[in-house]
Amino acid sequence: MKIRIGLGLGVRTALNDEAFATVVDELERLRFDSLWLSERIGAEAPDPLVGCAFAAGRTTRLKFGFSVMVLPGRNPIVLAKELATLDRLSRGRLLPAFGLGVADPREQQAFGVERSERGKRFDDALAVIRKCWTGEEIEHDGPFFQYHGLRVLPTPHQASPDVWLGGFAPSELRRVGRLGDGWLPSFVTPQDAQAGRLVIESVAAEHGRSIDPEHFGVLIPYATAPVGEHVLRALGARRPDLDPAALVPIGWAAVRGLVERFIEVGTSKFVVLPLAEPGSTTAWIDHLGEAADALHGLQT
């Protein structure tokens, strides 16, 4: 089992200037596996597609993905073209990951999709994108998108980019089993990951599919010092059934220990995301060095 560790930047990241370039360069130099960018229209976080394109242009090895890109509300044809271009120009380093978007009416209005339609639009759009990546003429007659004889080029560098999906709700697990190539949930425990994987694999089998056993991952928010009460309250709202301490390791030893427990249940792809980001470029360099020292011994 190949263990891979990447770094995620959350929706609150302020890395949208020259400091972003420094972080990208350090991730490449320290041989992190990947960089993952979140999407939130009303936050300082850089647009994930633009940010990943920037990162691709500065690196030769680092992979990059979205955690996650909102799919409902986007034109799937145009997006398929953009992603195929990025994958080709980066020689296959794209890790596309899609989701429904945050349950916030202020954010949802930006994408112009009613909450009740998001799931159905997601499924239809993803089917279109996959067809676009074949390079063949598209015949698609879905509930939201209809295309006939349309061809989208170029094709991606990867024969068929693996699409990663997140989520832990029953409907989201079923969607991964039906449509996904990999699973990247957040705010879950190792026990959650183990139980969710069984559901995903069962649903995939029902649809004549299988998920690569090395395509089960997890996004782990972490902190290097105790977090404030407001953070704990926010975590409690995400998972009211759990003690927030079970979701957010504090300190590098705790981060490593949690990664090791996930490995024990078969998880092999990791995205670690700092809840409190370093306050300067120099601090970021030091922080990434500490992360590499703590975690890279786990990569295989």
C-alpha cells in the first residue's frame, strides 16, 4: 500500500499573494505528494482552478487537487476542457475532486442552483465530464444537459483522470460507490473511514464497479497548539456526535498518531490541513519543514 501525504489549504487561507508561491516551492522541495485547494466564493482562498494552474507552472513533480470544487452550477463542457488542458500541460498531475458545495444560501446563489437540485445536477454534470475526456463525440441526453455530436479536445494526459469525491452522509457514500474513483472525506474518525469504505465498496459492486483499494483517503484538520473555543464550536456543529478532540489532533506527534491509525484501517492517501496557518512566509517555511520531519517517514 502506497502512503501519500499532501497539504490542504482551507477556505480561510490568506495565501493569495507571493507567499503562495513560496509555499508551493517548499512543498515541491520537501517532496510532499500534493497540494489541495478549497473553494469558497466569499473567502480569501484563491480560486482552486487558477491556484492549481499556478502551482503546476512552478513545479514538475507536485500533484494538485481540489478539496473540493463545487460542480453543480458549472458548465460541464467548459470545465472538462479546462481540466483536460491543465492535466495535459502538467503531464498528468491533476487530482480532480468535486462536491456539492457548502450548505450556505449566500454561497449557493453564486452557482445559481437550488439546494434540492444539487445532487441530480452533480450526477449529470459528472457523466458529461467523463464523456468529454474520452475525446469521442458526445451523445448525452440527461435531465439537465443534452449534447449531440459535440467533441471536446484535448484529451487529458491521464487516460482517465481519477475523480475523487468527499462526504460521509449516506447519500454521499452511495454517490462515491456509484460515480467516484476515490473517496476523500473530512471530519471523520478511523472508525468512520472503515465503516464508510464498506458501504462504498458494497454500492460499487451493486453497480458493477470497483474502487481501487489505494484510493481511500482522508482530509485531516490539525493544529500545532490548542485551538480556541470558536473552533471547537464549529467542529461540534459539523459532528455533534463526537468530541472535537477526536477529529483534530494537536501537535505533530498527535497528527502522526492519527495518520497511523487511519493506515491501520486501510486508508492510504492523506491531506493534512492546518486550522491555524502560519502568520508569515518565514513561519510557513518552518512549519512545512516540521510537517515533513513528522510525517514523511510514513510515505512509501
